[in-house]
Amino acid sequence: MNTAVPEYPQPLNAGRSANMRANRRKDTKPELALRRELHRQGYRYRKDYRLDLADARVRPDIAFTARRVAVFVDGCFWHCCPEHGTQPANNTWYWAPKLKRNVERDRAADEALAAAGWRVVRVWEHESIEGAVAAVVAALASAPSGAGRRAQA
Ligand SMILES: [Zn+2]
């Protein structure tokens, strides 16, 4: 048996562990709230739409395929928000590289999307819905309308 493989770190307590699981889950609350509000305002989009780009495979939380606008709602912990993305003090050997990889993957996705003609909107989970919607709407407004675009009520 290879004992060099590190074990998954033990959570400090059950509450923190549950919190981290919740943070990680897809369809996080801020993401749902943003989708709901965009939908309410008449915007139509795809959720968790997989894009096989030349440089990467990415899955934006919200994708406007005709206008090529990709939206990500980034969790403060997992994506290292400058305001709330403090690194856990325990098990740093585990968390530091993991979180670093997340951020590197984000930047690689941004670059791959940009190279393929997409606009990328990233909002932090701590941002207000109003601010997030405004950022998405601004990106849509400045994006060239695609040929296959449907009327947006
Ligand atoms: Zn934050």
C-alpha cells in the first residue's frame, strides 16, 4: 500500500464540513438567485452548458450562446475572493494547492473563452443580485447579437 498518498483532511468540526460541502454544490443559492432574476427580466440562457473550446472544456453557470456571453458565479471560498477567500489555517498542505488550482483553472477558462470570442462575466457570490444582473446585462448589451439570436422579451 502506498502510504505517501495523503488522506483527505479531517474536518475540524461537522458544521464547518457541512458548510464546505454546501459551498461546493452546484446550483448554489447566489447562482439560482441570479438565474431567477435574469429569467424574470426576460433573459433566456442555458445553464451548465458545456463548451468544448479549442483550449479548454468549460461549463459556465449561465451561457448566452447566441451572444457568446458566459457567466460564472464564483464562490468566495473556492475561488479565493479577495474579501472573503481566506485560506484555511488547518490542512494548508491540502487546501493551498487545491484553491490555487481552482483559480488557475478559472483564468485558463477565461482565456479559452476569450480566444473563442466569448465575453466572460464573473460575479462573486457575495455581490448583490442587482449588481450581478447589471454586469450581465452590460455584457449582453455590448456583445454583438448573433445571427441565430431569438427575440428576448
Ligand atoms: Zn467574497
